[in-house]
Amino acid sequence: MSEHVDQVDAATMAEMRAWAKDCEWREAQDNGMTSAEYVDELSDEEVLAGIDRHYGGGAAQFVRDGS
């Protein structure tokens, strides 16, 4: 993982969560949840790991794009 939760400010984490809620999550569908409900249950670490895996360039690029 290129970024750590302690390196991400609250505003950026909120943006990461918002981005993740716009994605389709198989895990959410498998559990009868919406993407928003699923993301709301994730820890900050899990959101960051998901951004790192699924955002083009990972979490570090997400942070750079938000700057």
C-alpha cells in the first residue's frame, strides 16, 4: 500500500469513501447491500486498501489527483 491511514487527512478519506460508494462492489451485492451501505461498514484501512487496488495509480495517485 502506497499511503497509510495516518498520512491521509479526514477530507481526503471522505473523498475516498465517496469515490468507493460510486463503485459497484460484488461483496455488497452478495450481502444484499448497496455500495454505500457496504462502504459505510468498512474501516478506513479497508477503504484505503480498496482505493490502492482499484484506483488507477493507487491511493498515492488519488491523493495527488485531489491536490
